[in-house]
Amino acid sequence: MRARRVSLLDLGLDSSFDAAMTFVQSTLQNINAGSAEPVVDIDFVRSRDPGTVLSAFTGSCDVLHVMAHGDHTVTPTFSSTDGNVEISLEQLGETAAGQGQGISTSAIIADGCKTGTGVWQKAVRDCLQGDVTYIGTSAIIGWHESGVFCSAFYGALFRNRGRGMAPTEQARDAAERAIKAYTLLTDKSCPFKVTTLKPSQRARMLLG
């Protein structure tokens, strides 16, 4: 069985995001521990170069995990703490259309504040090449909320192989399990929400 690929993209670019992403990498490395062959391959990108970042968004993977500040004051945008790096989904969609290559993955984790709202989901749909399990948030989150959810999500995704399920279904099942685990562990409502997104008509015309 081939190793699944997780693309980790850190756009927060400060010490707190560094610590949170290190935790996620350690979780994935622990999943590989003791296996003769890797269960998961990890691509990690932390960059200020727009071309490198956009390539990371459109590279083929099983899970695209973006860790950044989420803002939709003007348009849904991932940004760094210092504000010097901003990647809007509108910009990403336009770039993808120009290249004929959009986001190609089974699952997206938009690991930032309030990325699970309708305006974010609508913007993501314009960037998709196929159906995706989309995991966003309904609140302002920090490293603790992210760490608890992500450790449960990846544990469920890679320990439960989900035979007979499509990759998007496996990701959705893992997210739902992680949401339940989060509530059990913290006695609080989980800020991470999961849904299935399909490419918009615009994306189907330009990227299909």
C-alpha cells in the first residue's frame, strides 16, 4: 500500500505557528514509527515566496494542511502574523485558472481562525479540481485547539484505513471522529467543522 502524502504549509511565520507545525510533524512522524515502510510522506513548506506557496497549494497530495491567520474582511485570505505574506483564495483561483491546475487533494485543513464560514467555502470551491473534504473553523483558535484536533484527526485517518471508503469519505470520517474526541477531551464544543465541497461551475469550466 502506497504511503499517503500530507502537505504542510505554514504561512503564519512566527514562533507560535512554528511550535504548532512542529507538533503536527511530530504526530505524523510518530505514525510512521515502527513501520517497515512509511505510512505517510510529509511535505513541509514555510516560505515567503509567492511562487513557492502557490505551487504548494496546487501540488497533488492526500491532505493539504494550511496553518495561517484567516481573514475575510475583503476576501478570504491566508496571512502571516506580520502581514507581509497574504494569499487570497481569489488570487489562488486566478492563478490556478491560468495554469489549468487547481487544488488536487482529498482533504483540506484550513487551520486558522473562522475559516469554516460560507464565504470561505464558496471561495475554496473556485479553486478545486475535484470533490474535497473541507475542514475549517467556526471561531478564533490557538495552538491548543489546533493541536488537540489535529492529533485526533491524523490518528483516526492513518490508524483506521477505511477500506471500502473513498479518500474523501475516509477524511470526513476521521474529522468527525476527531470532533467527537475533542469534545470528550476538553468538555468544550469543537471549533473545527467538516463538510464536503464540490468544484464551482467556474472551477469546472476552467480546471475540469
